[in-house]
Amino acid sequence: MRAMLKSELATAAGVSRKTLMKWLKDPYIQEQMARYPLSAHQKKLPGSLIKIICEHYVIDFD
């Protein structure tokens, strides 16, 4: 899966960016994100993390 912006992921999931940010605070997702060197305000997420998020929240790309 390719890297993408948080806003792109929110659009693909059909939710607002604010809702996506709440989803990213889920303990499981936080545990997965800890494995990556991300800054607090990073807008683009790596593809492998996008895949984990999509599997967890059952987000399907057309």
C-alpha cells in the first residue's frame, strides 16, 4: 500500500479528518504507530501503517 495523507485516508474511510484523528488514538493503533519514527504533526503516513489502519477499521479502497 502507498503512503498517503491523513486527509486522503479520512476521505477514503468516509469520515472527517477529526474523526480519523480520534481513531488514531485507539490503543492498538497507538501501539502500531510507536514502531514508526513519526512526528506529532506528521501529515503523511507510511504505506505499511496505512495497511494496518485499513485492516483494523475495515477501510476498502475502490
